[in-house]
Amino acid sequence: MPFTKDHMSGLERLEALLQGRGVDRVPIGSLSDAFNARNAGYPIGDAFDDPEKSFHALQWTAEQYAWDPIPHLPTAHSILGAADFGGRMRSPQGEYEGAMVIESYPVQSEDDVAGLAMPDPKSAGRIPLSRRVAQLQEKHGLPVFFFSRSPFTLAANLCGVGRFLRWTLKRPDLCEALLRMALDHIFNVLEDWTATYGADRLFAWMSSPSESNQLISPRIFKKFALPYHMAYQSRLSALGIERFGLHICGDQNLNLPVLAEAMPWKHPSILSFGHEVALETAAAHFPDDIIYGNIEPAVIQTGSPEQVYTLCRDAILKGRKIKGGFILGPGCGLPAMAPPVNVFAMTKAVQDVGWYG
């Protein structure tokens, strides 16, 4: 429920942040999909397979925990490389899975790259499910969130991360071919969404898990990933889409200087970080952007409410000093099986120490 001291709605708070104006309190984001379905009494798979249930579960859960309409994870994601290009994916099953699972990659060998066909931007894979969520967002007066992986991550999802990373060393030409197709596919779909909803209604949100330094070096990031971040922003600007968020997933501390030097997006954008990147580090590299994070999801799922509350309180006290603005949220997707009391601990921390002025 909204706090009694609130004097802004969630949408007003989001717009104020993006316009560089002050807000009444620290906003709360969730990066949540599967948790919402479970919270509403649905099977976790409904978060990915049933747009109506997914959307309404999010709205009820967001009101329950006073979440602001910061980009959440839309049903099935708007762009999933493996599914859209003909690979096989399935929704999570049981209590220990909380995300889509790739069962078969569309690219199994070097020869498959040349035969890969561009997907239909309206009907491929699970795009129709995401389009239905976008329709519901528009109907309810919300920003229409368009989610994609980064071109690097999407390209890796076409053939498998391990194979793609080997090709960065042995067959960079194949990597470039997949990267170009990934970027073109993202924008084939995004151009269609822009024509449908208008650039002013769209909020583009990207995540980049395969660029983590747990997988690649800054050299590989600079050679293969960064040029496509630049191209993405150039094409986003050409479409007139000004609202942008990026989840810089995992430990990307070694990539941050490279990304900060280029910084191709419009400011302020929302930059989301995992617990591996300190809030102070993120703010120092990106002083003109809104920093979002960075509570460790594992603690939200397995820790005590007191532990979660303490992490959130400490993050808020640091985040309130960030010049560009701050959003409290998990450092990656909210775990499907997080205890509700631990999720509430995040809300309580904002209620207790998250006020400005």
C-alpha cells in the first residue's frame, strides 16, 4: 500500500527522477516476475505463459509492497534470442526454477549461422505474449516497457554462451554475424512497437548478463559488446525513444571504465547493478544517471528479515547521497521463492529511512 507520507504517485516519482527533479522518497523497484505469480497464488509458469495473470499479479503485488513502476520484467521478455530464432525454450517448473530455460539452441554449429533466418517481428517466439502485456500496460496508463537482452547476450543465446565465447577467439566473423542479426532483430521488433504505441510511451530496458567479468574480459567487452551498445543507442535515438534503462548484470567492475568512457545513452537513464558493484562505485562512474540496486537476491531468499532490512537501510543511506538519483531494489531478479516477509523488509526500510527533506 502507498505510504501515508507519500505525496507523489509512483508514476510521478518515476517522471521526476527522469527529469532530474527531486522526489519525496526513495523509489522501490523489484525486477520481479515469478515472485508476483506465486504471491498471487498462481503457478510460477503463469508469470511467463499467461499475460493477463502475469500483469495483474504484478499490479496487486506492486500495490502490496509499495513498488514504483520502475521497469519490471515483462512476460516472457520482449526479445528472447533462442525462442525468436527457432530454438526451444520452456517456462520454469517447480519451486527451484524462476526463469525461462533454453532446451535447444537455434545455432548448433558454425554452418548453422549462414542459414539463420531473421524472425518475424510480430509473431516469432513469445513476442505475441509480450505484445499482450504491452497492450495491458497502455490500457492502464503505464509506460510500455520493451525489454531486450543486450545484442551481445542475445547473440550468445543463439548458439550457447560457451560456444559463442570460444568463437570470440577462433571465429570472430561468426560472432559479428550473430551480433548484427541480434541488433537488427531487436530493432525490427522495437520499430513495430514504436509504430503501435508511440516513442513517448515506450521505455526501453536492456540487460547484459553475458558481459559479466565472470565470463569475459574487458578486452572482449570492448571489442564485441561495446560497439553494439553504441549502435543500439544510435538506433534508439533515431526512433525518438528517450527513456532507457540498463541492467549491468553480475560482476562488471572491470567493464565500468570502458562503458563510462563511452556512455552513449541519454542522461539520466536508469542503471541497475548487482551486489557485486558497490553503489559508490556505480555513482562515481555514472554521475549523471539514476543508480538502481543492489540488494543481493540470495540474501532476500535465504536471509532473515533483519538481514534484508539492514542491507536495505545501509543502501538507502548511501543511495540518498547519489547526485543522479537512487532506486532501491534487488541486484538482479527477485527470487521466486523469496519469503514475503523479506520482500516487505525492503519496503519497511524505505518507510523508515527513505524520505528526502
